[in-house]
Amino acid sequence: MLDIYPRAAASPVIRNPEFFRIELASHFDGGIRVSLTATILDENEPQLLDQEIAYERVATLEDVVALIRTHVRHTN
């Protein structure tokens, strides 16, 4: 199972996401814009909901991987 940790510490952990999306875009200064989004199933209605996890500018692909490791954890 993957747990998603939103950027705000007060936000609850997102458990059992249906999937998550990683979007990368080059920034004019040479950096990389990274957006992490989790998609979950709404418990009250039959619909999927997106929740932003992180949106940051990083310098390298290694920083992208570190950002993912910060917010996404595999648990058993």
C-alpha cells in the first residue's frame, strides 16, 4: 500500500490512493517544476477526487526523487 503525505503537516495522511500523478516542467532558470497529485475514491459519492500533495521547484532529477520520497511511502 502507498501512503501519501501532503505538504502541510496538519493534513491527514492520504491512505489507499487510486493512483498518483507526477508532473514535471522545465523552469526558465534551468530548474524543474514538480507537481505531485493523489487521486482517491470519494467515500460518500462514486467519484474520484484529486488532492495536491506538493508543488515545488527543484534543481535536479535527484531532487525530484527526494521530493517523491518525502511524500510517498510504501507500507505493508
